[in-house]
Amino acid sequence: IYMALAAMVSGGILSSCNSDYLDVNPITDFDESALADPSVCATLVDGIYEAMNVQYTQLAVNQNVGEANINMNCGEGAGQDLCSGLWTALPGLRTWSYINNPSSYMAIMPWMYYYNLINLSNYVIKAVPATSENHEGVDLKLLGYKAQALTVRAHAYTRLLGYYGQRWEDSDNGEAYCIVIRTVPGTESTPLRKMNEVLALIYSDCEEAEKLYDLSGYSRDNERLFAVNKSVAQGVWARAALIKHDWQTAADKANAARQGYTIMSENDLFAGFYTNNTETMWSMNPIETTTYYWSWGSHYACNGTYVNNWQIGAGAINYDLYR
């Protein structure tokens, strides 16, 4: 009865509206050509960084706050150097059997998360067709935005290789199939590609990003360490090189990446890592308004709410590994 009444009322409301009242585009649609405006492109680049910090999936998987969640729960949580009572003491939350279950959320999350970053980055890359070799008359700011998008895309593909690719020793020298490659916006079906193809794209993206950073004169504000820069691109390149055992490239790019960064002081080391220091090259920047439940600090800080109440959490080294 109530549903019928609601339908009658809404029907009366809608019939009184002009015919074009509901003729609007979905909020997910936008004019891609507008991205050629540096201010619009800058907004999308900031949106990419926000996508690395926003809390995903509401309460389906608590603490799911983008990059931090992937690093901790899909990465550190399965290793011997992080025994968290919150995740490993409670049965089944972060075990290898759970991660290896194709239908488990933790097996799906990295794929969903990193391809979202790739898709957003592809919008920027498509909107700025200029390259390091052909950029006459192009606003230099756009080159800087494209460099950041290339860096994030390379980072995402590097992490995807780590989760879904084979170990290099088991990859037939990189000829094993692993993940899909997307270089333009879209979600259409596309076949799996070989590890060597993905690595070639990562190397190419990082190389082009380096050149565009130099051409654009892009300089990151110290208050925006959540943004990427040339050093981050070089660091991503080094990590990708480690996957394929390209040791010389890894050493060269890691050395280049850390130029200008100094080892933290003893005081910084024991201050708790809640603020950036002279070693910080890239850090996340969660915003309070996007974390609406299960804040990160309440679980993982040594004096966090759950840690104090449950006497578990925070994280500790495995005793066998310690010995």
C-alpha cells in the first residue's frame, strides 16, 4: 500500500515537471576536451591523489583507504615482519589461504584499486598528446601534469605485477602472461599480456616522465608530498627493474631518486613517523572527511583505541624471524 501511494505521489510530482527536467547527463560524464585547460587538468591530477586516500567500499572491508590499505593488508600483513594481532590473530582475516582465494576481497582489491588509478591517469595522458619530442606551443604546466600521470600509471602497473605476475624465476624470462594493459580510458575486455610487455610500458612511462619533469620545470611544494615528482618516477623505475632482476638499472635509478634526500636524524627516527622528515620522498595524505569509519590511526598507532582495548594490533616481528 505504502509503495503504491509513493508511486502515485511521485507520479504526480513528475507529471508536473517540464519534459526536460530529467534530461541531464550522468555526473560521471564530462567533456574530455576540457582537460586541455591546465586548471581543469590540475583538478583531475589532484583527483588521482585523492583516489589513493579515499575510503573505498563503505563498510564492506573496513580500513580500506586506498594505497595504505593495499600496502599494509595485501602486502605487509602476509609477511613475517608484521604480525598484527588485529589481522593475524583473528582467524582467517589475513592468511595466505585467504589471499589466494580468487573470490576473496583481498585478491580482488589490488586489481580494482590500481586499474582505477590507471584509468584516471589515462584521461590525463590522452588529454595531453604532446611528448618530450614534440611539445611546441604547449603550456608547460600540462607537461608537468602528464609527467605525474605517467608516474602514477607506472607505479600502478609495477604494483600489479607484484601481486598478479610470476616471480621472475618462474616467468620464462618475462614471457609469462599476467595482467591486462590499458593505455587509454575504458573498461572493455582485453587479453592478458606478458610480463615483458608490462615492464616495457613501465620503463617507457618512467623515461618519458623524467623528460617531461625537466621540460616543464615542475616543482613539488613541500606541503604536497602526496604528489609525485621526478624522484618518485626514478624510484618506481628502480622497483620495476628489481622485478626483472635488471640490477644495474635498479641501482642507477635508486641512486638518482634519493639525491637531495638525507637520512633522518635520531630524533626523527624515534618520533613515531607521524610527520614527514628529510627522508620522506612520497607519502599519503588521508583527509578526515573521507575516512568515515575505522580510522587508520585507531588501529595501527601504538596507543590506538583498538590496540589499547584488545591488547592486539599495531604489529610486531615474527619470533622465529627475530631469532
